[in-house]
Amino acid sequence: MDQAEIIAPGFEHRLGETTIIATGPDGAPLADADVTVEQVGHAFAFGNIGFELIPLANGDPQPGDEQLAHDWLEVFNTATLPFYWGDFEPEPGKPNTDRLRRAAEWFAARGVALKGHPLAWHSVAPPWLLDLSIDEIEQAQRARIRREVRDFAGLIDTWDAINEVVIMPVFDKEDNGLTRLARARGRIPTIRLAFEEARATNPRATLLLNDFDLSSAYECLIEGVLEAGIRIDALGLQTHMHQGYWGEETMLAMVDRFARYGLPLHLTESSLVSGELMPAHIVDLNDWQPGSWPSTPEGEARQADEIERHYRSLVGHSSVEAITYWGVTDRGAWLGAPIGLLREDGSRKPSYDALHRLVRDEWWLAPTTVRTDAAGRVPVRGFRGEYVVRAGEHETPFTIGREPSEVRVAGRASAG
């Protein structure tokens, strides 16, 4: 071959090109020589929650965790870790920092990018906030944001700065400190404090506004936030589909509505059921938690088809930069729903194989031998991400990005 190239109709916006320039030990071009190119990472964020692997990272694995970790790492390159305040700091001044740091370090050591979820949210808020005045709640929330962003800077640099603000001031399931704060201060000032505290603590952080309410109410909120001069780095869109896949047309129409703000879009929480669907009349997904919700062969076949369609359509949209699936396994899955890509016993569902095939086969450049021209040059075109080129015993990493680039590799290569 005289070049390496992925043919990806419909995904051209994900591709980039780098020209390899191979030289010998004396600096002269390696003309008509073979070099090997291999992809080692994606620029696109294929995410999943890392909740299930926290025990393994802390030296307390459950049976099957080693295989679970292998399967997780075979597909995903971005992990979301849980910073639910009520669980993270059940007693004032006693945060669970060390356990999550060990988990974050475990993922980072394996080349996985990390995201913290969330810095501010009315659900799973610590009950001890209710003993505080509004001013004290605000100060506690500000301090909590500064602490977490500071303690994990350089390890976790992407955060859901604030979660589900559309409903936050009117949330009536339970009393909590954040709803009290949002009612007293207003939605936009509450958002401002979250973003400003996080950005002041880590100016390099990527900060998201995240919500499940994808109606015009979210659009109005976003417009108000932008008009107020609050900088949002990306918009988070939750798409839990326990009641059935929305379909490409509906999903992409929704994405188009939010793409008009010119911000990167992160599909922060996606899920598809491999069993019986939740009844359509349920408004709050939390209200449907049957005692048993098994995965079924019919449901698994449906889920595999929908997973492939879901990812193809979203990766095909130029504004989408990340998709986080909400759980790799049915073991301990959210609401007990069979949304995992692995069954409770750890065996792979067809949906796992379907997504693995996309991420690591169709959208991936396997080791490929290419031949340089008379000037020692050969172009490589593929999905943006990380690659290595090998010339004889010499290996050089390089990145394929948005703009064309060049990489030099020195060494001996086999001549044709």
C-alpha cells in the first residue's frame, strides 16, 4: 500500500490526515520503504460510567470485575465518576476523596479520560444542608465545588458543573438544600456560582450544563445563561430511553435544536433497554422500578440494533463530541433496568458486540503496512485520534487532528 486510509462514508467530518516522513539514521529519506501504522485511541469520547469498577480500583474487587474491566476498556475511552454530594460527603468535612482518587488514577493509568458528575445537583444532596441558612448553603456549595475541582485538577478536568437546573427550583420529591438555594437565588445565579467557582479553581476545565429536560424550557434556560455572560464549554443532553428508542429522526431533530448554540454537544447519559419497555404513561422514570426486570433474547436483539443506529446517527452529527452510555453491565444498573451491554453474569449481549465492532473495527485503523514514496513520505487518513508509526525497531506516536499535519520517524524500515 502507498497510503493508509479509512473509508467512512457519512463520517468524513471525523477524519483527518497526517503525512509520515520517514528518514534513515543519516537523515536521508527512506524511499520506497515499508512502515507500519496503527491506531491506538479515538479523539471522539466514547464514554461509560466507571461506577462498577471503583471497588476493583480500590483493591476490593467483586467476582468478575477483572473481566468487566477488560470488556470496559475494549470499547470505552472516557469514564464518568460519581460525585453525588450526599454520598461523597455524608458528614460535613469528611469527603470520600481518597476512594474516588484511586478510581480516577486507575482509569487514567489505562489511558482513559475522566469526567466528574456532578458538582451541583438537588438530588442526592446531603441532608445536613437542611440545617443551614440559605447563605450558609451557598457558601457550602461554593466550597464543595472549589475543593473537588482543586483536589482532582489534572486528573479530572471535565465536570457536569450543575445538573438538571430546569426542574431544580420546583423539585418537590423531597426537601433539599439546592432546591432551597435555587428558589431563593434563582436558576441563573445558581448556575453562575457553579461555573464561576469551578472555572476560577481550574481555568483549564471543560464545564457542562447538563439536563434531562430537552424541551424548550432547557433552550430558554440556555439562552438566559448565555445572555448573562456565563461561559458554557459544552451542553449535556440526557437520553435515557427506558420507554423505547426515539429513532434517528427524533434524536437528530433534538440534536439540531441544541446545535444552533454553536457549543459542543455531549450525550451524557444514554441508555436502551434489552427487556420489556417501561410503560409509556410513566412521566418520571424513577417511578417505575419493578421487582424484576430481566433481559430477554428479543429485547437484546432489539437493543443491539438500536445501539448501532444510535451511535451511527450521533457520531455522524458534526456537533456531537461525546456519547456516554449509562452502564456497561446489568449488575446494579440504574433503576434495575436491563440497560447494560453485559448481562448480570458478565456475558456479552449482542449490543456489546455491535458497539465494539463500530468503535474498534469499522471506525479503527488496525496495524497497516504502507510504503513511502521517493521522498520518504506517505499519507495516513483516519479517524481523529492517537496513532503510532513503526519504522524497523523505532516507534513514534502521532496524532491525527482536524488540520493536516506531518510527523517524522527516524529509523530503519524494510525496503521494497
